[in-house]
Amino acid sequence: MAFRWLANDIEPAKGHMYVAHFGPSDFVLGDIRDVRGADMPDIDLATASFPCTDLSLAGNRLGLSGAQSGMFWQCARVLQEMRHRRPYAIMLENVPSFATSHGGNDLYLALKRLNRLGYWCDLLVADARHFLPQSRPRLFIIGARDPLVEPGDWQPSLYRPAWIGRFALQHPDLRLHALPLPLPAGHDQTLADVVERLPPDDRRWWDAERQARFVAELSPLQRARLDAMVEGAHCAWSTAYRRTRGGKPAWEIRADAVAGCLRTARGGSSKQALVEAGRGIARIRWMTAREYARLQGAGNYNLEATPENRALFGFGDAVCVPVISWLTKEYLAPLLAGRLTRKREDAVPKHFSKQ
């Protein structure tokens, strides 16, 4: 196979979404266990978002020994098989609880493996809420074949919480470095900028019976929150998740104008509901695929040929585009241009134009 770049996923639903928007030329649908280093194109950057199922606090916590999150080792295998063609830089993304899996040993083993593949690694936590109205913290590992010329320290910051510094100090055998980064520019968006304005008679609004069940599963605090929204002089929006509290199902409404973290919607409990209330009324429905797309910074994504549930599944498992844009501008592009590590010409990736 010959590619200028390559995208891979095992999920047909994600493959269909990708192809519908970007075209089929560079997408390979299949199990990463079937991908070989020889299949990979000559690239300067490799990225991976391996499943968080075994790492998430809501999951089984099997960590990197689990069948799904263990796909990290397959990513490392592909890099190893690329031998002298390994990309100059890598970027991995997962949930922050990766850092606490098996008492931090999973993160240590992953970084040790990347070190052995020739990569110095940096650790960052970026939250989508600094770019869009969605609470979505994610851990990023950025690796480079050379150490930074001017590495920073591990002082706590917006994108490096204190635990990262503690982790680095506890593991002096790891090849780690920290790039000082400018803070995100911030934004003034709220959930109101994301919500699709559906008419009151739209069939997606829940009927009276379903809405009554929703209200019945609110705690006194949550009921007071809904009542305050209803009594408001203007229409307002908030999101809600259905959780289990004390062995019983319970709906919880966010108190801010930010959506909760989008999830992979395979069942009703994974979906995020939208509450629209004010001027004496309240309406409730599931969030739409377009709203999910906007919350991931992909509001213009082509969804014409994508069924609603398929799009919810895809965007619930995606990365936030503005976060990646920020990392690209402030970290990846300068790194690949040779401005952050060695200054010799032979250190600059051959496929990347030096700026």
C-alpha cells in the first residue's frame, strides 16, 4: 500500500463518517493488529487515540492489560516495525485517568516503551472548555526523537497540573521534558451558541410522560435547579446526564452553560440530554448530532449521509478540533520545523517545510 498519510479505525461507523467527509483515499478500516510497519507511509507525525475503556474511572480499570486500552502496545509495535522510518514526532491522546491506572504504573510503562523507541516525551492535559463550551479534559503525550533545546520545568499550570510534575520527579529514569506553552486565547461561547433551535412541535422533544419520568428522577437539588430555569425571564439551556446514585437512576442537570463531556453513545445512559427552560416552560430532548459536532469544533462536518446515532457515536469518541489546532500551532508545527530541538538541518523532518 502507498499513502501520503493513513487513517485507521476498526469501527465501520467511524469509517463511514470519515469517508463521507474526507473521502476514501487514505482511510483503512480494520484492526490495528493487522497493520504492519511496512504498510505505513513515510510520515513525520504519528497520532493515536487508543480506547479509554480500561483506563476510564467509569470503566473496569484493567489498564493497559485490558483488551481495548491494551491497543497502545499495538501502536508501539507498528512504530517499532517502521524501524529507521519512524516518524520524528508522535502524539497520543487519552483520558487523564490513564495517569492513575494501576497506581501510575501503566503510564510509566507506556512512556518507558516510547523512550525505548527513541522518543523524549512531554505530558499535557488540555480541556476543551478553554476552547468550546464542553468540559472534556484529555491527557496528551507528545514525543520527539530529540530533547528540547530549552526545556521548561514542571511547575503547575493550566495545561500541566501538579500531578505531572510529581510524576516526572518520581521517575527520573524516564526521558521527559516540558515545553513552555502560551495559554489558550480563551473564548466567550456558551451552550446557547451550540444549541439547535428546534420548534416546540418538533418530534424530538420528549412527550409529557417521558418528561415526567425525567422530573421524577431529579433530586431535590436538581429539581430546584430545573424550577429556577423555568422561572427565568429568558430561555436558557443546560445539559443533563442520567447516572446511578445509591443504586437508583437519577438525572443531574449541570449548573453552568457548559456541556458535560461527550461520550460514545451506545446506549441511553451514555447520551447527553438537553434541557430548554424559561418563561414558565420546560422542554427536554437528546442532544443532536449537529450539537455534538459543534461541541467538538466540527460544526461544518458533512453529516448528510450519516445516521444520527452513528454521528453521536463518532463525535462522542472524538478529539476536540480547537485543542488539536492549538497544539499544532504552539507545539507540533515548531517541533517538526526544527525550531524546538536540534538546529542542524538533518534534524528537520524531510517531509516538513522549514519555516
